[in-house]
Amino acid sequence: MNGIVYVIRNSLQWKDAPKAYGPHKTLHNRFIRWSRLGVFDRIFGTLTEQADRSKRLMIDATHPKAHRIAASLLKKGLLPAISGEPKAV
């Protein structure tokens, strides 16, 4: 998980991940598999449910940047839709 967060937070390519996080191909495959299984959706869902019980909850989205091919991957169905909003045509 730390390797995935590190790569996304720093807007790196998978191959530029530090060796301490393991092989970059493993990080990438794990990210894709967990995305398709909805692991990240469940994590964020749990965090928002806990927001009612805690004084402060923050998910900072200022650092992650979408790669220029992200939009085309979503259109091709290779990435899961993030929200229930209808897809742009």
C-alpha cells in the first residue's frame, strides 16, 4: 500500500518507484487488481463513515495528478468509474 501511495502522491511512473517497495510491476499489478476489486472504494467509504465519529477527516487530492492517457483508459473501460455520474461522451 505504501508503494502505491508513494507513486501516486509524487506523480511518478511505476518504474520510478523506490526499490524498497518491491518490483514496480508488482506495485502496478496490485494497484490495478485492487482498483478493479473496489478496495480503494471500500477504504474511502469506511473513512467517510468514520468522519461522523471523529473531529476531523481530510483526504487531500492536491498531489495526485492524472496521466494524460487516464481519460482514454476510462473511456475504453480499463479503469473503473469513480462515481455514479454518467460518463461524458
